[in-house]
Amino acid sequence: MPEKYVIFPPPDKRPAPIPRSCSDVFRLWAAVGLAIVFSLIFAIVQSLYQGFGFRRQLTPAQQALEEDYGSGLVTWVGFAIAYLWLGARAFRRADHAELVRRIMGTPLPRSAWMRWILAGGGSIVWPVSIAIWAFMTVVTAVINRRDVPVLVLTMAGLTVLSCIAVITFSFALYYARKDVEDGGRGCPGSRGS
């Protein structure tokens, strides 16, 4: 009876490992963790600036808006930057064959409820959630424009820009995944030339 051996290819012929950030689940939760860290750093720096008197005194309404709304915006922008950085890191310099290998090597969870819990619903859910967040950001900034500190207005602008970037990345990844998993997408006019 022949023995079973595991044969490893030589190091120069082994494929590179798939980056962990190719996984939607990993990318989502790593970005959430980094966003929380950014939010904590923002709160600490804000307290230090105020404690040492490096900034002008804000009205109570401005201070409440900066602490609550500004902290949320810093969290969102930190999340978006981390999510895009992890996504760019995962799929940079990947030709079509490598893109297929990376997408097939990191499938989304099969059941819908696990996909919602672990991966935020998958790539297509992001654009709707992000559009709502951007709309709320702009509306809140317009309603409170007399009381809004410059930092919060800047973060509101960055929120809208980061929403556009994450929407674009999410749709690109969604259609790349659909293309790989469904065996190619047919385009109108591509048949019968």
C-alpha cells in the first residue's frame, strides 16, 4: 500500500499567500477596530488641547457638537480610510488570474444571516448605508452651520468624500466577485460580431 506524502513545491514556485485583507469579514472588522482606535485618539487629543488651553473657547453648543458629532465623523473617516487602505493592499498589483485566486480564496459566508453579522451584508449593502450616512452628515452640517466648528465642517466634507470612495470600491469589488463567481458577465452587444 503506497504511503501518502505531502509534496511541497519549491519556494520559488509556490504561490504567494492570499492577504488576509482580501476577506470581506477581516477587512470590515479590522477597519472597525482601527476606527475605534482613531476615535479614542481624537478624544484624547481633544481633551489635551482643551486642558492645556491651545484652542479658543467654544460655546457649549459648539463643544457638544464637536464632542458628539465630531467624534462620530472621526470614527467614520477613520473606518473609511482603514477599509480603503486594507482593500487597496489586498488587491493591488493583481492581474486577472491573481484576482480570481484571491476572490475564490476568500468567499463570503454562505448563509445570509452570517453574511450580515460577519461581513456587514456583503459589498452591495455598503452603498446604501453609506449614502444614508453621507446624506445625514450634510443635512446636520447645513442645519447647524452657525454652531459648527471648523473641525466638524472639515470632517463632514471628508465624510462625503470618503463615502464616494467606499461606494466606488464596494461596487468594483462586488462586480469583480460576481464576475469571478458567476463565470463572467455578459455585456450588451458583445455577442455575434
